[in-house]
Amino acid sequence: MVNRRTFTLKLALAIAAAAMTAAATAAAAQTAAGGRTAAGARPRRAVIVFGGSGQLGSEIVRALLGAGHDVTVFIRPSSSRERIAGLPVTLVEGDVTVEADVERALKARRYDVVVDALGRSGADVGFFAISGPHIARWAAATGVRQIVLHSSVGVGASREAYPAELLPRMERLFAAKQVGEEAVIASGVTYTIIRNAVLRDPPEGTSEHARLVHDEKVYGTVSRRGLARLTLGCVDEPDCADKIFHAIDDTLPVFR
Ligand SMILES: NC(=O)c1ccc[n+]([C@@H]2O[C@H](COP(=O)([O-])OP(=O)(O)OC[C@H]3O[C@@H](n4cnc5c(N)ncnc54)[C@H](OP(=O)(O)O)[C@@H]3O)[C@@H](O)[C@H]2O)c1
């Protein structure tokens, strides 16, 4: 009886040790492959999308879900749910301009990735100088591993790429977005900033050819669907770590 119990205990320990070895091997393979599992797939991540009910944000939500990620949408109580209706997402209600709402959302659970796809929805352009720092501060404080921020060509060093004649009426917007970018960069969280100059959405079913360029002088057009695919591609991607990209689709006309 004693022997059988000892054998059962040894067997249980052996199984546990084998499981731990397998987990350690998988973890090592994941690190070696730059965020991928041994099978080459990307691991499932907990992602919160600010602006996830918007035109760009909802495309990003769909792309993330399609890749198997666990998606939460930060949404105002008054926001339309139409674009994300029926999708298997968790909703966290709040207003990004209220810091306590952002703190509560990011403390509610542990997120691996934060995506900022916010638009100001008619608010003053100063919106971006408030939303960016709120998100950056609480992402850093809660151990988020990556922030993907959608920003605009015209901000920072990309000012030179923006049509000079249009700059005067964009000055305040770009200044506010720069505050948001700087907060994300200074947060200490791995960041990926994806700027767009002109957004145009070709009809559903039309193929898109969006690509990221690591050149702040590039100005072009891109679709929200393309931006969503590029966002997904940057989740956990070492080549996107601490980088500022411009997104363009060479098959779309360039508007100025
Ligand atoms: N270059 C271009 O041609 C161009 C054109 C348009 C946009 N953009 C940029 O592209 C990005 C996204 O644009 P979009 O067209 O997808 O925007 P959008 O459809 O207007 O979506 C904006 C999202 O932000 C949310 N939001 C706004 N204020 C909020 C608040 N206080 N708290 C929480 N959520 C809030 C909105 O929710 P509600 O529904 O509650 O407002 C909505 O989900 C922005 O960075 C925008 O500046 C560029």
C-alpha cells in the first residue's frame, strides 16, 4: 500500500516535471523566435483597444480577433456599438479624458498590449494631448508590454513631409498629437507609432497593399483596413519595437 502510494507520488512528480520542462522549452522557443511559439504562431495576447468602436479601431478589433487575440474595447457609455456588434469582445466603459477611467480600465486586468486608435469625435484638438499621456501613464504603471499608437504624418520630424500650405490649420492638432507621441515614448513601455497622412477606404473586397516605412519624410494614402492589418503585424513583433513608422499604400492615389 505504502509502495503504491510512493509510486503514485513519484509518477505525479514525474508528470509535473515533464510539464514544467515542456513549458520551459516552449517559453525558450518563444523567446528565441522573437515572440512566436515553437510552432511559429504568435501567442494569444490580451489587447485593449482605445477607440475600438470607431472606423479605424473596429477594423483593428476585427483583425486582432481574427488572429485569436483576447480583445477588450474601451468605449464611452454614449458610443455607438454598431461597428462591433456581435463580436466576442469585452467592453470597458469610460472616457479617455478622465484619467481615473483610464486607470480603472487598465487596472481591471493585466493587458499585454494597448492600441490607441482614438479620434477626437469633434472635441477640441487638445484631446490628443490629454488622451495620449493618460494611456501612457497607466499602461506603464500596470505592466503593459507594448503600446501601438496611431498618429499623424505632420507630427515631429514628419512635419517636413506635410504639405506646407496645409500646415497652418493643422498646427494645433499636430502639436497635441506630438504631446501624445512623446508621452508614449517616455513611458518606458515598448512603443510602435504608426502615422498616417491621408485615410481613404476603398470598397470592401478591394485588395489593399498597405506597408510600413521607417522614413519620416514619406507622405501617402492608406486605408483603415490596411492600417488594421499592419497593427496586427506589429503586435509582439521585435521589428516594430520602439519605432515610428509611416503607413502608405502605393496603389492608392496621393491626396494633398
Ligand atoms: N489623415 C486622415 O485623412 C484622417 C482622417 C480621419 C482620421 N484620421 C486619424 O485616424 C485616427 C482614427 O480615425 P477614425 O476615422 O477611425 O476615428 P473615428 O471613427 O471618429 O473613431 C474615433 C474613436 O475614438 C473614440 N473616442 C472619441 N473620444 C473619446 C473619449 N473621450 N473617450 C473614449 N473614446 C473616445 C470614439 O468614440 P465615440 O463614438 O464615443 O466618439 C471612436 O470610437 C485618428 O488618429 C484620426 O486623427 C486621419
